[in-house]
Amino acid sequence: MRIAATAPELRREIAALPRPLVLVPTMGALHEGHLALVRRAREKAGPAGTVAVSIFVNPIQFDRPGDLAAYPKPLEDDLAKCRDAGVDLAFTPESGAMYFPDRSITVTESLLSTHLCGATRPGHFDGVCTVVLKLFNLFQADAAVFGEKDVQQLAILRRMVRDLDVPVEIIGYPTVREADGLAMSSRNVRLTPEHRADAPRIRRALEGARSLLQFGERAAAPFLAAARKHLEESPFAQIDYLELVDAETLQPVGQIRKPAVLATAVFYGEVRLIDHVTLLP
Ligand code: PAF
């Protein structure tokens, strides 16, 4: 596996590597969910193509300094996992190698980011779009794989690529879960044992609400009420948001007439977890 830590190193490596190049952008602390994205990238690249992983804890997408400071950074472990997974190229820049101290350009999405995480994490998606566009430019990737767990991120990145004519194919990959249903996340390791034991209720709350569809329910309010009730029964969980939005525009809906998404973010102490279910009428 080749490793690059700066943009010039990366360009040199990429020039020598075969196409297609499929990128898996990550912030490290790799878990089975990331490795599933790497396997999907290999499937897309083929045995002769290049699978690249970027490992960069992007400071400009964090809205809480404490979250950035506590974000796990097990770089050596991550590189070993990449090697084992057959990654061809890892990009591991320091913050200074990615951003000029006087950088003054930011990519802003102004519709899909107005609800869900975009509403409670000001500037988060500006940071995501800016770094991902930079990564696309640096890698000149043919395709990139993102987890569907970050449903809003995926929709926004698809929109960015569409609106800015970025020549990259975006591939979504289904959420990978622990055996008890908790969505895999690099933040899970920061949960206390009590919080970890309680956190699968997020999935149960969303799935429980989704079952209302079978009874013909289409009004948003009962779905939201059912999920909220289950989450509020937790002695630990604090709801950051719980919203039912159109799957395409990510704007709140009162009635489910088209595919919709019931999404939540929940705090366990300082650790914020997200999950969602898709509702197909
Ligand atoms: O999903 C993530 O891990 C990050 O938001 C991403 C896409 C790597 C950008 O920093």
C-alpha cells in the first residue's frame, strides 16, 4: 500500500496508479462499516483498478470543539486495517497540508442542509462539501463510496456533484450495524457501557415507528410521536432532532406521499449518534 501525506505526494502516487480510481473518504477510526465501503470500492474498481482511502479528521466540519478534540485518531491501526483490506493508496494529510491559513473559499449547499444535522450543526455541511470537493480534485477519482448512514451528507454530496459538474460517480452503501442493531460509527467507542447498552433503542424507535406504515398510517405526526416516545423512555438519550422529511428534498412533510426519511440525532452524554429509516408509502 502506498501512503501520501501531502498533495504533491498524492499527485505523484496517483499518476503511477491504474484507473479506475475509487475513493473512500473517511475521518479514520476505521470500523467494519468503513471496511464494507472499501470492499464496495474494490468491486467498482475491479482487481486491476485502484482503491484509495483518505484519512483526515476535517476540522472545518466540527461544530463543537470538544467533539473534534475527542475524535479518535488511531492512525497506525487504521493503516493496518487499510493494508489488510487491500487498499492501494492511503492519503493521511495533516490539517496544514489541506488548508491554507488564509483560505477564503467554502462550498455551501443551501436547501438540503436546512434541516436535520444541517439545522443543529451550523457550518457542518459547508465543511463536508469543501473537504470532499478538495478530495475529489486531489484524487481525480472516477467514483467515490459513502455510507448511507449519513443520509443527509450523501444527498448533499450528490447534489454538489450535480450542481458543480464534478466528474465523479457517487456510490451509496447501506448502513452497517452491530449485532444489536446500533449503526456502526467511529463515535461508538466513546459511549460509556450504560450508554452503549441503551443506544440500540435508536434503531428500535425508528423501526417501531416505521411499522405504522403497515396499518395504513400516512400522517407524519404519529410516526414522530411513536419514535419520540421510545427515545424519551431512555434515562440517557437526549434528542437533538427527530424529523420526518422528503427523501429527495430533505424538507419536512406532513403526509407521506413519496419516499420519506425518518431521521434522528441523539446525544448520549457528549456523544452524538445519528440514524434513520426510509419510509416507502
Ligand atoms: O463521513 C465522513 O466520515 C466525513 O464527513 C467525510 C465524508 C470523510 C468528510 O470529511
